[in-house]
Amino acid sequence: MSEITRVNLPYQTSLLSFFSAVRDLPYPALLDSNHEHFPDTNYDILVANPLARIHPSHNSQPITWHTTPLYALSNTSNPMALLNELMTLICQEPWAQAAPKDLPFIGGLLGYYGYESGHFVEQLPDTVKHDIQLDTLSVGLYAWGVITSHKEKTTQLIMAPWCTQEDAADLINRFTSACDDVLVKHELNHAKPFSLHTPFISNMTEAEYAQKFSAVQDYIQSGDCYQVNLAQRFSSTYQGDTFTAYHALREACPTPFSAYMEISPQQSLLSHSPERFLLCDQGRIESKPIKGTVARGATPEEDKANANWLLSSTKDRAENLMIVDLLRNDLGRTCLTGSIKVPALFALETYANVHHLVSTVEGRIDQTDQAIRVFHQSFPGGSITGAPKIRSMEIIDELEPHERSAYCGSIAYFSANGQMDSSITIRTLVADHGNLHCWAGGGLVADSKCQEEYQETFTKVGKLTHTLEQDFLK
């Protein structure tokens, strides 16, 4: 093939059944917009069986080819530099330059960046305990993707020229044999077992959280920083199929940037994020930072009162504005001069358990291979670090006892036609060899109150932990 191939498939209201059809292939990943609830999201994307995987590797180039190498790459140990170089070569392909620009993914890179991937961007301390066996980042080079557009009510298998005729025939057979609603209902009724062994337990007591809160306040008063995002980790143990757990959480906690990724038989990511990190749509870069949270009310009247309180909260608006300024600076590193704008400030977004305050920051690029560079230079997202970013990350390393791993990183794709989208991996669980971890944090500023911030972490994570404990704790 010398150009992309498109195969129309029956429209899928979700790609859960199609994911099951390729679970036997290496590194399957589902980006799941849970679209009915969120008008700003549209696409679901499914991939599997990458041609190569880029991940940190000691004393060798951090790329593993699973087929004949497509490109000769520099001998660099920095995976982000390698990904930049690879994306430039991909975007220079004649078929990529000729491909439609309105398709979100025509083949390219897709994967996750753990929070500690920031060490590939900046010189940062690393004193936390590393007890999760997940790669710091893992990004696959995928030759195909199944794309559902919910606005257009279409589902397509899109294959890059890298896809062989044999693989194309196998994929068409897999997906045309799948039946959307019937198979999904069958799977839900015959799901593989999953169970929790213990309730979720935090890695810090309330007293320890208070001590760390006080330390952040001391740093703020000393002028080190304006805001620090302090998080605690909640952990349990489990056995069984985490895809079953993902099904349950998807129903209980619908979010626009949900994702399920299998890294190995014993490792997976279950992400239910409400937050976009960066989007690139035909050269327009968009970020939508969340900063400001309040719980949903028990009655319609209380719910509306809570939303109005958040919209008028001086503290939360100031906190949000700090991150908007940080992102304007981050995007300004790589976007076209004069292109940075803030079209929406302090907008309200509502989810199953919380209201959020969300702003929009925009910029522009003029080359398709620049999207991944904007992403790398802005990583990690400022809404989950604090301001200024580097000093806040140093304080996070000092105060949080464990690595964040996939939490507060990103799940992202970078298409050969220059399109990109990515999430901030909050409300995200890491399943790692029988251990299940999730995190919750909040931005601490000078007028934050310890008890309110401590409780907010439980508000954010509670829908996830309570759902799993209620449904699966044995």
C-alpha cells in the first residue's frame, strides 16, 4: 500500500467489543470518549500490535522493534528525543502528507507517559520510592486504528501503508465478525472474574497529610512557589481481569478521556480522566486545565448552590488563573509567536461526583511534526504540578513518599497527519502484578485550608474506590 486504506465498519456506540476482538494481540489500547455525556468529545480509537515500542531502557536505545525497522534512528538514550525524531520521519512520508487532516489517527504513535517522564525534559530530583514495575513511559508505533466518530455515526478501520495485506485481512475478519450490542451485553453477562482483596488504604495518615500541607505552606510563605499539587495514593490488592473492573467504572464514572491499556498480562491502566492535556487539530493547539473542584449536591438545589459557589470562589479562580499563566508560558515555548490565547476562563464542567472549574488555552503550530514537541516541552501538565512548575515538582518529590507512575502523566496519540490529543491521567488506576493503585490530589495555595483540601482528595477518588469496593470486595 502507498496510501492509507479505509474500511467502513458498522457504527459502534462503543469499541468495547472490538477491543475484546484484539485482546490477544500485544499492547492493545482503547481510547474511550464515553461520548453520550460529553459534547466536546467525539472519537473512540482502538489500536493493538505495534510495529515498535518506545520505552526507557538502560544502556541501550529505548526502542524495541517487533518487525523489520522502518527507520534508522539516532543512538539516543532519551526516549522523548527519539520520539521527536521518529515523528519527524513519519510526518515526512508522502502518504502522511497527502492524508486527510480531519481524521484523528491514521497510524502513528500512541501510549502513556508516566509523571516521572518529566525527568526526560528537566533535571529533577528523584528521592521517592519506586515500587511499581511499570515503564516510565511506553509509546507504540501502530500501523492501524479503528476510529469511531460519534458525531458522524461512523466506524472505520484505517490502515497506514505499514500494514501488510495479511494483517489487513486478519483485522477485517476480526472486526466484521464482531457484533456491537450483542457482544457487549454477552461480555457484561459473562465477564471474567475480578475481585479486590482489601479496601483501598492511603499511603499517608491524616496527620501525615497535615504535616506535608504545613510544609507546603512554609514554602509558599518563603516565596519558593505559589501553588503545589499534593497527592496521596490509595492501594489495594486484586486478582482477575481488570477489564471487568474497567467496565464497572466506565458505567459509574463516565468521563470524556477514559482509556484502557494492557501493557502485559499483569499490568494495565484504567483511566477515567475528565481532563484534556493538549489537543492539536489541524495546527490549532488547545489545553483545558482543570483547577477548582466542589462535590455534587445531594439535591438539585444543593447541587446548583455548590456550582455557583465554585464559580464565584476567589481562591479557586486565583488557583485556576495561576495554571492558565503557566500553560501560556509552556505553549509559548513551541507555538507560533503571538498565537497564544485564552478563549474561555473559569468555565463550569460537571461530572458524576464533582463540579470542576475549567479554562481553555490555545496556540498554533505550522508544521505537522511540531505537535509532539509542544507536548514534550509542556509535560507534565501544570494543573497537576503547581507554579512555578520546576520548584513545585521538586517539592512534590520531597513530600510524596511514592512515585506517581502513570498518575498525573498523560495518555496520548500523535497521528502521521499531524493530529494529536492527550489526557491528564487523573482518576486513573494502575494495576501492577496484583496491586491496584489510584491517586488523588489538589493544588495548595496560601489560603488553602488543610481539612478542606484533605477531604477534596477523597471526593475526587471516592467514586472509583467506592465502586470497586462495593462491586468487587470479597
